[in-house]
Amino acid sequence: GLDRSAVMLDRARSDCDSRAGFLRGDMRRLPFPSDRFDVVLSLFSSFGYFDSEDENYRVLQAISSVLRPGGRFLIETVNREFVVRHSAPLQIYRPENTTLIEERSFDPVSSRSHVDVTFFQEGRETRLHHSIRIYAFTELEMLLESVGLRTISVWGDYRGGDYTCDSTKTIILSERV
């Protein structure tokens, strides 16, 4: 696995089989030779966090370059149509001894979701902000094609359900041509 967060890599190492390899790096510049992998996965809406379209595009270029011809790329991200239709501007979660408040907004021009998170635990308050560019399926398909990846299938959930405007996820399987 590749991540830029040392904390997340340490957690992955402790949770996974000892045969799994983990590397700290930047997904815009993958530290692997061309034609190295048969499969690349991008899960948990990890695509779209860079501020510019060019940076997000470079991620897909890097992924395509490390796939062997015929190699498969599976990307999972949030479904833009679901966010537009169903996203609540305020959500409050109260897991054990914690309060988590998420304030969301969606900019339809930039297609970015902005989330301000306030986290209360043991008398401490922590504030975080993140923003993600949410792509429509057709945009993702065009981006994938532009880097040499042909869409094979699209699903709306991890069980292989149909992709619809009400699916929470966009999951695309593509192949390097």
C-alpha cells in the first residue's frame, strides 16, 4: 500500500498480514517503474483531494503508467449525484464519549464538497477541514480514457449493485489498453 501519512501506514502495518508491503509516497509521482502492477486500487474516496484538476489528473496518469497492459484499476469514490441530492448540511455523531459535528457545503460550479469537522473528546476540541473534488461518472470515465484506461464496469456499492443517482458510491473497474 502507498500513503503519504506515516500514522496511517503504521496502522495498516499493525492491522495487516506481515507479507503486505507499505510505502510512504505521493500518488502523483508513484515510486514504481512503468508496467509494474497487474492491479491498482484507489478506495475510500481517496481521489480528488488535490486543489487543482492538473494534480488530480497526474494521479491517474501515474496509476496508468505503473499498470501493465491489460492491468486493472479499481477506483471507488463518492457519487456526485448522491451528494447533490442527499447530502445533509449538518450531521452530528455521538460515538462513545465523543461528539463529532460535520458541517458540509457543496459548490456546484467547482464540484467540490467542503467539510468542517469539530471533534469533542475528553474536554478537548479539535477542528479539521477537508475539501474534495467530486467527479460525475462521465467525467471520471473521460479522465480514465484520456490516460489509456478503458471502463469495463461501474457499480454503486461494494456488493456489485447497479450504479444510479441514488448510489452512495461510484466504483469503476477499468483496464489499461
